[in-house]
Amino acid sequence: MKAKIADLVRPDLVDLKPYKVEDIPHRIKADANENPFDMPEQVRKLIADECLRHQFNRYPDPAALDLRGALAAELNLDVDQLAIGNGSDELINYIMAAFGGHGSRVIFSNPTFSIYGIFAKVWGTEVLDVPLSPDFQLDPDGIISAAKAGDRSIIFICYPNNPTGNCFSRQAILDVIEHSGAVVVLDEAYHEFAGKTFLPLLGNYENLIILRTFSKAFGLAGLRVGYMMAGGDIIREIMKVKMVYNINSLSQKIALILLKHKNEVFPYVEKIMQERDRLAGQLDSMKGITPFPSDANFILFRPSTDAEAVFSELVKNGILIRNLNKPGLLQNCLRVTVGKPEENDEFLGILRGLHE
């Protein structure tokens, strides 16, 4: 008898929906929170030189020691407090592998980054989401209660939160770290745009993990480099489940180049922040549009008209943003990534025309 794949798949994964990125034609891409600016020419030349001399025939350093060492020096950490991943997504997966699985639970706010829930289900971990308040604030008591109800828990807090864009109360997060009895993961993917971090407190809490990435501020989304900061005990557990050659050698080298030339790359971060504030001001002054405060490189907003119609009209004009419209706190909401000034102006022009 021939085996049917549907009969061989884990029953708990049958209804799991994959993270899907729709391929919608566009001229202006403002849906994925990417850095809209290309790297400075002098940095691109350094990368080109590295490509010419790079030994593609050799396996990468599985420990990524050069990159970890450079990050340790930059962040005033020990090398054994760092792990490198093929994007933060991979590190989230490793956290699930080390601390999740059957008998554990993953807890996060709702709405937040959907990957937390997807990976939790992949590892057979119970998923509990604790709704944010109507003004997108964390419910620390609800999270702590959910964590204490289980034997082992992992709590994910996106800071600033995606897709709402805000940083939660510092005291609320400290309460969760101190009283939940769980592994607490602070995803600081948008840290450079917020200027807020819990990194100085890393040594105070052995249950704290901080994630960051080269994808946003450094503009390296296409090469997938993320990093984890935690106590040595946690990093050792992560190394047990890490794929041996998880981060390719060229990505390691290019991330090193960007780190060494941060002062040439980061002026773009300042430009994005200036454009974020300008874009937020323009949206706020627009009739029929309610923007929400953002500490990231994107803005969540709610039109008074049908969000589906607004999204469709923008797509017709070649502008792709993120349609988040669904029942709950994101009802009729859309999210736009902060782009270059001329891209933001075109987006604003079309949106204004829809609400005059």
C-alpha cells in the first residue's frame, strides 16, 4: 500500500499555516520594514573586494568567532555571551529547540511578530497569547500569570513591537523578567531606531535573552545575520542545538565590514528617523487617518475608510504596504515602512487623494 503524505505528517502540524510573503507587483516597496537606502559606495567597494578574495570553497567558521569578537568589543560583552544566527528567525527557532517542546509553553503579546507562534507550534509547544490593551500596552500581570501556570515557559517581547511600533513600559517588562520564572526574550530588531535597550541589565538576569539583527539599520536583510545576547549558560544551551555551519562565511565577513564602518552606514538611520517623524506628522494632519506612535522604522495607521480599498488603490499605483486588517486590535489597520523622502511623498499624495 502506498503511503499518503497527509497520513505521515505530524497531526499537530496539519493546520499550521506557513509564514507567507505575497509577490505583489510594485514600484515602491514599503511592506517589509526594510532599510530603503543602499550601502555607501565606499562600503560596497570593500564588500566587492572581499568577494574577489573570498574562499568560497572553504566551510565557514562554525563559531563565527571574528564576528562575535567584534560584536563583543562593540557591546562590551564577553564572546561567550553571543551567538550568531542566519537572521534572528533562526535564533528564535534555536530558543524553541533548547527551551520549548512538549510540556512547555510560549507566551507573547497579541498582536506581535507572527514567527514566535509559528515556531512554537513547529516544536510542539503550547502557545498562549496575551492581548495588548487598546492603546497597545503590555499586560505584565497576564503574562506572568500565564507563565506561572506552566512548568516551563518562554516569553517573547518585541521591543519596539511589530506591528504596532511602540516600546512597552520599561517597568512592565522588568516585572515580567523578575517575576515570571520564565526565559524572557526581548526582540530588539528595531533597537537602532528606538534608542532604547535592556542590554545594560543583561548581567543582572540569567533568564534574559536579547535579540538584534543586521537586517534593519545595517540594511543587510538579503544576507540574513542576526545575533543573540545572553548569559553564558543560555548560550551554551543554544550551541547544543545550533546547526554547525548555520551562518555562511561571506555573510560573516560582510557583517564585519558593516560593523567596522558603522559610522558610514548609520547616517541613513538618522535620515529614516527624520522621515518617520515627518511621515507621522503628515499622516496625523490628514483627514480620516489615525497614525499610531512609532519607535521603529514603520508606522501603523488606521484610515476611516475601508482599509482594503486603501490598500488596493495604493497597489494600483505601484505602492506596496502591509495590509494588517483583521478582527481585533488591528481592525482596519495598515502598516507602511518609512522609505526615501520621494517614496514617502508619493505614498502621502495618493493617500491624501483618497481622503480629500
